[in-house]
Amino acid sequence: MSLSTLFAVSAGIILALMILLWLLSLALKNSSIVDIFWGTGFVIVAWLVNLSLSNTFLSISAYETAMSVWRSWLMTILVSIWGLRLSIYIFMRNHGKPEDFRYAKWREENGPRWWWFSFFKVFLLQGALMWLIAAPVIAGQYPHYGPFPHFLDILGVLVWLIGFTFEAAGDWQLAQFKKDPSNKGKLMTTGVWQYTRHPNYFGDAAQWWGFYLLACAAGAWWTVFAPIGMTFLLMRVSGVALLEKTMSHRPGYVEYAARTNAFFPWFPKNKSK
């Protein structure tokens, strides 16, 4: 199977899944279920590519096959860990709660036309973004003549581990913090949250740079637009920028922001300065 065919098949699968998810959202009257599916969608793409390439591996040299199969499985496993953890976390966080305020606001603004407008503004848009951002996951698994592990594979795994640690630890620490009734109305400023105000978003971006480095080891350096796009979305669109607007009015947040980096982790600044 050619690389262009893999991209075309992946696009078709993502479109079909988004249509099904959109229909489910109409029944539930909740468009925010798309957020739960975000991570799982990449997992499906990763496994689709992995299994689709089985025949392709048979048509190349034994050396190429061995190296490509190892990298393909490494990519698939890391994407699966990232995507499933994220989907499970968002599901547990949103379970039993009303529709996310962003989608609820759009629903109110669009009125009766939201049922079909949501397909384009939410589901089709996220599907297109998923397809583009998944480029390293798709191209990075394609057969490539070269050693495994390449130093870029090792670097990619290390970057991924840093990202996964920040994202998973940040989500877990925040969840534990919110479980304590005495913390209601307070800010989470300890653990990884003392190094960055958004450890989960930084961790998410770092993992995608890790996937990109794996793709580079397979010759897919041209997929750099994917981690750049993911980082931009997390920093400027749906992640940091959006949350900062809602958090800026919280008591103590100005002081917290003055001593703690917004995105890239670093040691807290001296309060006295």
C-alpha cells in the first residue's frame, strides 16, 4: 500500500467516525463528546496504518522489514498510551456533567441550525485537524531503509517520556487536588504545576514532538507541520489562551502567573523580585 493511499484511507476512516460521532451527539444533545474521542481517534489511525502495512512489509528486504516493523510498533504503542489515557481521563472528568461551556455557547448562538452546523464547526473541523496532525503517525510507520533504533528514535522516546510525565502527572495531581473539599476555590500550584501553569498542555505538545522525531527517523521530516500545528493549537487556540481567560480573575492567579511560566516548564521565579 502506498503512502498516499494510507493517507486517503485514514481520511475516509476519520470522516466516517466523525459522522457517527456527530449523529451520537445529536441523540445526546451534547457536542462535547468530540473531546473524549480526540485521543482515541489517533489510536485508531495508528492501528489502522500498522495493520495495513503488514502486506507492504512482506514486499521489502528482511533488514528493511525488521527495522520498519520495530518502529511501526513503537509508534503505535506510544500513540495508544497517549490517546487512550487522554480519552479515559476526559471521559471520567466530563461524565455526568453538562455540555462543555464552549459548545453550549455555540448551541445557544446558532439556535435551531446547530444540529447541522455543529457537523461542520465541530466534527468535520476536528476530523480535518486530526488527519493533518496524524501525519507523523502515518508517515512514520511507512517502510524506510535505515537503522533502528536511530538516535532520533531514542531522542523521540525521551521527549515523549518527558511530555507524558508532565501531562499524566499534571492531570492526576489536579484531580487529587480537586477531590479535597478544603481546596475548593484554591489554585493548584504544587507538583508539576509549580514549573508550568499548564503542564498537561506542555506535555501534550512534547509528546507530539516525540512522535515527529520517530517520523524523522523514518525519513518523514516533512511532517513537521503536525507538531507545530498541535503546539499552536494548545498555546494559542483551544488550550492555554482559552484557559488563561477564564483563570485570570481567580484570587491569587496574578501572583501565580508572575512566578510560574505559562507553558514551558522552568523553576519558579523568586517572589521577592
